[in-house]
Amino acid sequence: MVTTNVERLEGELNEVQNEFLMANGMDFNVNFNVCGQSFCYEITDKQLNICKSYSYEVNFCSDLEKKRYIKRYAKLSLYDYLSKKFNVELPWGALTGIRPTKLYYQHGENREKFLKEQMRVSDKKYNVLTKIANAQSNYYEVSENNTAFYVGIPFCPTRCSYCSFISCEIGKLSAVNEYIEALCKEIEQSKKLIKNLRSVYIGGGTPISPSIQNVKKVLDAVGKVNCEYTVEAGRADCINEEVLALLKEYGVNRVCVNPQTFNDSTLQLMGRNHTSKEAIDKYHLTKKFGFKVNMDLIAGLPLENFEIFKNSLEQAIALRPENITVHTLCLKKGSKLKELCERLPEGEVAKMIDYSAERLEQEGYRPYYLYRQKYMAGNLENTGYSLPGEECVYNIDVMEEIAQNIACGANAVSKRIFVSENRIERIGAPKDVKTYIEKIDKLLEDKKKLFTT
Ligand code: SF4
């Protein structure tokens, strides 16, 4: 555990410590001082009862920038101490945030110096960021007018054992119709806030798990659009001809088919009600309807080794969907699955991630978006790859936070970007379905205020 005299920084410093597995259970203190032109930090290692000092010369233009740098260099000092103590360099160095690509863009011509020299990001990860920026170049546009429109349906047929979303098992919920009604109301009102619509994404949960009538109601509320339109069909056990025909009729042009793995015993262990063969069949069915396909795989699933992951990746490549996103398994502490996953040999997940980058690039895919999460196996990342020209605009606009994100549904977070002020305002809808239904009118009022004043 890390303590510090810097306000509201303990959480991020603990994230830095958590990235060093060997530091588990140890205690440190980070003490900050200004010494002349420099920021000085003293790291106290409480077990060894030793104290080490670090100082950095920092130039800043405003109080806000000063505060940001105090935090940034505090994390760096702790990273430097732990890296030396355990003789380990982490792939993302002292970066703990979700969006390393944002830092890449923000630092312009100084990006290499900042990321590699100052934040200790490895050459390999820096090169990935460069490739991503190249792949995004045809789409990357920071604009307060551009809009990504999100609709969330947080229901699934069963709950996967690794799931950390709010998704509910649809059979156990009585308020599905009421939810769809509130959601359609929110969609209708929120559509009025859209300026230049670049993408629509209906996600979940498994948004096609409600009845076909309810799915139709949502599609009706969204209406016809003239842009990228994605539905995260997700699980093979929900995909069928009837729902695909409906999506086609409403102008959806991209569908997510997410096998996660092509290993049947893992699918069973995770509580997914389908086999790998069914995922392959449903992929072909989706293609028969002419949709572009986004496919998700997960590296580091319980009891999977490199060979099993490699086989899943090869099967995905053989199908040749437009997008393949390779996620690193992310589990909350204490979960049963986490214990199983911790039995994976050291470095096994990193090997899977490296292999997927190499193989996908050999096969003509290129990385085009990337994000990190807390509790990720091996301090790694999620990377989306696409065939050139087939990038999913929604993923870029939302991950890079370069467009307004108008989001509808329980737990959905809307974001308004203020480009000249370099800031973002957010409104999060209630997580719980029942509270969302109850609070819908207040949410609509707040949202209107956010996007119009
Ligand atoms: S399909 Fe996705 S959202 Fe649904 S239970 Fe599984 S992991 Fe959670």
C-alpha cells in the first residue's frame, strides 16, 4: 500500500505498485516537496526502512498544469524506485491511464521524448502507438460537432463468469419491457442533440437478447441513419436469421460476433451457452447478410495456455473478419476466475499479445485503437486491429475522446468535449436498471443541459 502527502493521488500510486506483482503486500510512502525549480520526492520503503530521493526539473504554465505534473512525477518516482528494486521494466513504464494514445497526440513532436525517456514506455509499445496514429490518420478529427451515438442494452442470456459489466440475465429480470420503453424515450430525446453523426453503436450486454419486438422498438427509435451503424450481437447463442434480417432492414452495417475463444472447454467454463462451431457458423451467417464483422478474442483466459490462444487466433484469422480486437483478460481482485488465471506461467499473456500483433500484421491487419484497464493480466492492453480501410469509426472517436458521445441506457456515460478549453464534461446514467427507469426524466433534463448550454 502507498501513502502520500499529494492530495487525491493514493489510488494512482497504488495502481503503480499493483503493476509490480513482487511488491504485493509491501508498504511505501511518497513525500513531495518543491526544491527551487525542481519537484522532489522521497520514497520510503517501510519494510527495509530506507528512503530514496528523486528530483525532476519541471516547467509549467499554470496551476492546473503544476498539479498535473506533481502527480505525474510522483508516479514516475515510485515507478523508478520499484523498477530498480525488482530489476523489472514494465512495457508501459509509469503510465497508468486508460488512453496512452491521447498522450501520444497531446505531446506532438515531443511525444517520443516524453513517452520513452520521461514515462519509461518501451520501444515496442511506443511503436504500436505510432502505428495506431497512422491507421487513424484518415478518421482522426477533433470536433465538437462530430457525434458518436451509443445505445446500451444491459441484458445477456446468461452471465459469463469473467463478466465485470452490469449486465443482467434477461430471464431473471421482470422490467425488460419498462427498460426498453425508457430507453426508447431517451433515444428519441437524445437524437435532437446530435450534430454531425459519425457513428451509431448499440452495445450491451448482448443487445439482441431481448425479444425481437423489443429489438425492433429500439431500432425504430434510432431510425434510419447514414453512417457507420454497429450492433454488438456478441454471443453466438443469440444470433439467428430473424434478428440479422431485422438489423439489415434497419440499415445496420456492422455486427460484432465475439467468440472470445475457440476452445470449447473454456467456453463451457465461462458459462457461455455456445460451442466454437456455433460461433463459426454464426459468423458465416452474419457474413451471408453482408455485414462487416468486428470479432473479439481474449488473451489470458483461465486454464488457457499459449497454444490454445494461438489456435483461437488462427481460427479468427482464417475467417477474416474486418476487425479483430484482442483483449487482455481483466478480472477484479478476489474473483474465483482470478485465482485460476494466476496459475498461468509468468509472461504467458505477454507472449499471446506479442504473437497476436505479429501474426495479425503478417495477415494484413493493422492496429488502430488501444486502451488499458485496471486489473489487466500482465499490465497489458486491449488492441483493435482492422483490415486497411475497415476501421470502426466509433471505436476511434470514443477511445480518443475526439467527438461528442451521446449515450443512452443504464450505466451509459455521455461526454461533451470542449476543444479550446481542453476539457470534457460527463453525465453517467444510473447503473441499476430499476433506478434508470425511475430517473429517466431527470437524466433527460441533465443531458439536454450538458449538450445545449
Ligand atoms: S456476454 Fe459480455 S456482457 Fe454478457 S455476461 Fe458475457 S461478458 Fe458480460
